[in-house]
Amino acid sequence: MKNQLEQAAHAIKSAKKIVAFTGAGISVESGIPPFRGEGGIWNTYDPIVLDLDYFFSHYSQAWQAIKSIFYDFLKDKKPNDAHHVLAKWEANSRLEAIITQNIDNLHIEAGSRNVIEFHGNAQRINCTDCGLLIEAGKWTFTEKTPFCPDCGGRLKPDFVFFGENIPHQAFLDSQQAALTCDVMLIIGASGEVSPANRIPELAKTNGATIIEINPGETLYTNRVTDIYLKGAAGKVLSDIDTALQ
């Protein structure tokens, strides 16, 4: 581990452009479970509530589950050390951008500014009829089934549902970041979710050094990863940060 840590620190020091690619694992230390696997959200809730067709045909039932998952349970979660280290690196011009699959807003809360939200953000809610955007933190959710305060239309969290396309600009920005970085950090991503899982492969194909930080091996480890650091994201990133000083 020490040797890999030194290799990672050297690669980061030598890099001209570093991009981080983050998944659900980076937020586990904030008390947010992943969607899949042991202890995952889909072990408790049926993922059909995030199917676009189901959402519109079972609006009330879907919203009750969505409110419970994203606006009751997650509302008090805070950024952890991993989020803060990445924000620090961006502020110090060491990190160019973060591409995140997460919709929990924790990178932004930690202070990161150049965050490409591949799957959107749960802290925004939009009206599917008139387009009104609402900040979730300012919404009281007094009704079991929320409707637009302006037009009475149906509201949808501003993140990608099953059966919905990736936001076009986020897709383009992610590709551009992957094609122009010389180091990519994979943090808490397993490589199971498509098309996001292709981003590190794109960086690798373009010659980037891939540094992976995960508690266990993933679909990336033996295929694209150059330096694998096993452990919790907050601890490993803090150790790298110390090694860089």
C-alpha cells in the first residue's frame, strides 16, 4: 500500500490535468448507502419507483418512496473527508474537475465548483409542465404528493431516471474532461453503471494514468487501473494529501 501511495502521489505531482470520477462509494462515509449490493437502497425499495414510465403512471406512489429516500433520509448528510480533500485540491488548482455519478450534492457542499453532474442532482426539482426549478432545501413537502406551486403540474427530481437520457451537456463535458486529462482518479465507483462506466475507459484509451481508490476490487481494477489503493476514500485521499505536502 505504501508503494502504491507513493506512486499515486508522484503521478499527481507530475500531472498537468487531473480529473476525479466519483461514484456512490465516496458518499458511504457520509452515511449514504449505495444503491446496489449489501446494505444498498434497492434492498429496501423497489427500483421501479425511478422508472420514468412508472413515475408518471404512479405519480403519488413513486413520490412517497422518492421523498423517503432522497428528501427525508438524505437531507442531513454532510460531506466527508474525501469530498473536502477534492475541494481543497480544486481550490489549490491541483484538480481540474470532478465527474460524479452521485446526485447527493455533497461535492458542491464541500466547496467544489467544477462538478460535472452526470446523473443530475436531487437538490433540484423541476416542474415537468412549466419548467419551474425549485431548490429541494426550500421545499417543505407538506403534501404527500407535491405539485408545482406555479401551475399545479407534476414535479420531478432533476436527476436521471431509468429510461431517461443522460443530460447532453454533462455527457459532452465528461467526455471532454476524460479526453484531456493525464491522470484520472476513480473514487468509489464500481464500473457497473452504463454509460458512466465508459468514462475512465475513455481516459485510459487516451493515455491517462488511472488511480483507483476503492475498498475492494471493481470492474475497473484489472482492466483500466494503473495504481490501485485499497481503502476508504476519506482515509486514502487524506494520506495522499499528506504525501503531497
